[in-house]
Amino acid sequence: MSTDTLSNNSNSTVDAYDAAAQFPPYSVLMSVYEKENPSYLEEALLSMLNQSISPEEIVLVEDGPLTSELNETIDSFSSAR
């Protein structure tokens, strides 16, 4: 079992209030399985990163060997962040 950590270092625009002062940083832990659909994984990751208050990090736990398509999806987010 291995893990990948995706950090969000982008500056997200938040509404008129300072969300960082009101909410502590948080992490997301997510398991990824061989039979996971790569497009669903991508959709889930994009959804987490596009929240009003994005996570400090996203930790993906690779539960066994993954397909090359899943690895490519994970790599695209790891290299973009």
C-alpha cells in the first residue's frame, strides 16, 4: 500500500470574509482501488480542490496495484500542484 500527497498551494478567492481565519486547515484522506474509474477519480479530486475552502493536502492511499490510467490521473494532479 502506498500513498501520494497532493498539496494545494494555489490562492483561492473566497467570498467577502476571510475563511482561513474562521476555519482551520484540513486534509482529505481517500483510498484508490484498481477498479476505480479514472474519470470519477479526476472528478472527485477537482471537486475537492474547487471547494470554497480547499484542503491543505489530499492524501491518496493506493490500495494495491493501480491501472496505468489511474496512475496517469494521479500523476497529472501531483505534477500540477
